[in-house]
Amino acid sequence: MTSLIESTAGTADAADVADRPAAAKATWDAFRRNPLGILAMVLLALLIVVALVAPLLASYPRGHGTAILRPPSAAHWFGTDNLGRDVFAEVVYGTRSSMLVAAGATALAIVIGVTVAVCSAYFRWVDGVMGVLVDLFLSLPVLPLMILVAALVGPSLQTIVLVLAFFSWPEVSRVVRSQALAVVRLPYVDAARLATGSPLWIIRKHLLPAVAPVIAVSVVLTASRAVLSAAGLAFLGLGDPNSWSWGRILFEAQQSGAMQEAWWTTLFPSLAILALVVAATLLSIAYNDARDPRTRKD
Amino acid sequence: MPPLARFALRRVLRGVVTIWFAVTVTFLMLRLLPGDPALAVANPNMTRETRQALLHQYGLDQSLAVQYGKYLWQLLHGNLGVSFSQSVPVTTALMDRLPWTLLLTLSALVVTIVIGVPLGVLAASRRGFWDRAVQLSGVVGQSLFVPSIGIFLLYLLGLKLRWFPIGGAYTENTYGIAWYGSVLRHLVLPCLSLVLVQLGSYVLTLRSTLIDALGEDYCTLARANGLGERKVLWKHALRNALLPTTTLVGLQLGFVVGGAVLTETIYAYPGIGRGIYEAVTQLDFPVLQGAFVLLSATVIVANLLTDLAYGLLDPRVRTA
């Protein structure tokens, strides 16, 4: 009996594996035909490359320079700030730390959010408690809460990552949970419940693969929101004072009054933030459209 | 009890619980996070003796449960502590600022709706170029960083073109009509910044709900009755599509408050947000805590009102 169940489970898995590349291929084919999606992907890849090879592009901006508040030129592509530092170098290194913070915060938020979401969907009693908690978190103004915590603990890279993660997971959980709830009600999950006594196995083998696309979208959106929140905190002076971030460039431009005369000190970090967030949003929209057979037109 | 009353009661109860949650979260954070609890009530530059005296005075040497009870009791009396940087009660300091934040966010909301509804209708009814254009600008709008757009408007319309004042909320020494005029002119740039960052999500939501509504049976029936497409759109579909958009207004409030904090910081607008910024630079924790509690309460009450309005408009919600 056991062997029979195991063998049917085996064939089901095999069919699933055979299906998956086909579905992935259809999604990719549809995605490729969307110019905005491709553009977004290229833009994101470019920003990641900039973050990775930052030391090759510019030397770390520190100290004081003699050329103060110079407009963009061949020597300083993005001009210089009020202390004569190269804005291009600041933006390049800012890409590095902004992406690092976003990646760290997103990884944490996704792990917590997805765990809470699938457990809520699978175990009704968890849903009772966590559902209320998530709702409560989502109805509070997040930025003032983050400000309070960051000011209290003191600004550092770890603080920012932890604060962002701690206040981002409820949104992840809300989105993933609603999808997971729909999956849990499907007949094949009931069948799996009969076949095995291990909820962990069902969650790992059936629930997680089924919600994987929602998680993927959630990763991108959480990361882009984390970039905005981190920049917001840095703009209020709550960023890590020891590393360059896009928010810190804006903060210093405002503090020193440089923003009133030197448009380049604020334009370029602003464009960097905009490029990253727009690319992330467009990528998730294009992916969703490509994945959905109704919008795919194939 | 009639269903509407039961719905209202349940909703009010939930609001009360949410406020309690916000208050408790702040309490726990200030007490349990690493950091000196004395900092939460006093100037960071104090002597050891002052610190001990303060801990005792504020009951910070008592057990957590006792502290919590006292904290709730004081809050019920509207006591949020004393701001050390201004030596005035936090409640007074913040209440002076609250009207400005309300003026800013509410005016931004009105302008967003006035611009957003026609844009959403345009995108939903003319598929093709206009639809794509509105959608793309919606996505870009959603992705704007508030300080970026604020600084841009300040630079262009305030400093270069000199159309609008770049900071503050009114001109000193003006009275009567002139004062109201100056308030209005000072409001333009911060308000416009907030509108630009929140417009995108409203338009996108309205667009998709409108498209769904236009495919519903009642719209088909209205068309079959010989009603023009324009009438179907404005009289039938829009009315129903506005409901989910109303929910969005409530859900977005938390983000709008965050945007207001950043906007007020840029324009030195004397609202709660600027107060938060100033409190951060002086590590004035009573003000930071009070501002969070007050903003949460405002958001929760506004959400409650939206939900009650929704319940009045749509009988289906009451039973849900």
C-alpha cells in the first residue's frame, strides 16, 4: 500500500517536472515579446553590475576636494558637492549600499513573511493569531514607526536592514497568504493530506511551489519599497553615516543648502532611485502578464 | 441590533484595538530595544545623577507591568510626556502642528481625486495610446521618491521661476484675507509633491476596477437599453468602481503620512512631519513617540470613517 502511494506520488512529481519547463518556456516567450519588461530587466542588471564593480568605476568619495559645487564636466560626470566630492562616485557607491540594504531587508522580510503566510494558510489556528497581527501592522503608518526605532537604536547598516525587514514582512505575508489560501483548498492538497502525515512535506512540495510566482513578484516589490524607505530614513538623517547611500546624498545636499544652487547634487541620486524602482515595478508587471495565459495572447 | 449598527460597532471596536496595538508597540519598543530608556524622556547630554533622578521620577525603575499601566493611564488623559527640547507638553506641541498636516494631506487627497478620476476614466474608456500613456505614467508616479519630486518642484517652481514660496506655511505679519492667500500659496508646492506621488496608484486602481465594471452584466444591460457609452461609463460603471478606490484611500493613508513627513521636511512646513524631523535631529524621543501615536490615531480614525462610509454606501459590506 505504501509503495503504491509512493509510486503514484512519484509519477505525479515526474509529470509536474515535465510540465514545469513548458510553463516556464511559455512565460519566457511571452516575456521576451514585451519591450518594457526587457528594458526593465536590462536596467536592473546594469544597476547590479554597477553595485558589484563600484571600485572599478570610481574611487571611494571621502575627505575634501578643492573643486566645490562644480557642474557636470568631463572630469566630474555628475559634478561635485559642497565638499568637493565627486557626485558620480557617491552615486556609484550609493548603488552598492542601497542595493545591499534592499537585498538584506528583502531576504529577511521574505523568509518571515512567507513562513507566516504558508503556516497561516495551512494551520487555521495560526491564521487566527497572525492574521490579526498582520492587519494591525498594516494599519499603522510605517515610516514614523521606522523613524522611531532607527532613532532609538542608532543608525547603522544593520539597524536599517532589521528595521526595514521587520516592517516589510506583513505586506509580504498578506499577498502570499491570499494566494496560499486558494491553493490549500485545491483537491490535490487534500489528496496529499491523505497520503502523508507530514504538513512540512506538503508545504514544501505542494504549497511553496504553487505560491512561488507570487513570492517572486513579492521579492521585487519589497526590494523596491525597501530602497524607498531606506532612502527616506537616510533623508531624515537616520541612514548609516559611514556608508554612501542615495538617500544620504540627498540628505547632505539639503543640509548644506547645496540643493538650492547645484541641481546635479540631487538630480542624479534621484534618477538612480527612480530607475531602480521603476525597473522593479515594470519587471513584476511584465512577469505577471507573461505568466497569466489570459493576458499572454498566445 | 440592526445590521448597520452591528457593523459600525464592530468596526469601532477594531479601531480601538488597533490604537491600543499602536500604543503598546511604542511602549515595548521604547522599553525593550537596546538604548537608554532615560533617553526616551530626557536630554541625551545629562549627568549620571540627573539620569538616576529622571529614571525614578518617570517610574522607569519600576517593573514593566507597572510602567505599562501608568503609561496607558496617562495616555487616556492625553498626556504624552514633556518635550525636553522645547520644555512644553508633547500634546500641546503636536496639537499646534496637527492642523497643518491635516490641511496638507486633505488638500492633496482632494486634488488627487479631482485629477485622478478623469485620468482613470480616460485610460479605461480609450484603450490604446491613452491607456498605455496613463498606465506608464502611473507606474512612474508610484515609483517617485518623495524628497526627489519635492526638491525638483522647489528648485524649478520656487527658486528658478519664483512662482511659489519655498518654505513655511504662511507669510509673517499678514492678516485677514492676505493671510489666507499666503497660506494657499505656501500650500501649493508641498501639496503638489504629495499629489504627484500618490496619483499613480489611484489612477491605476480606478482604471482596472472600471474595466472590470464595464464588463459586468448591468453595464451590458444599460447598453442594451440604448444608453450611450458615456452615460454607461459615468453613471453606472464609475459609481461602482469608486468603491474599491475608496478602500484604497484608507489603505494608502499610512503611506501618505510617510510622504507628508518627508514633504514637510523639505518645505519646512510646520506640521507633525517637520516636527518629527526636528525631533530626530535633537533625539527628542517623547516627541517622536507622541507623533507616532498621534499619526497612528489619525490614520486609524480616518480608516474607520472610510469604512463606515463604505458600509453606508454598500449594503454588502455590512454583512461581510
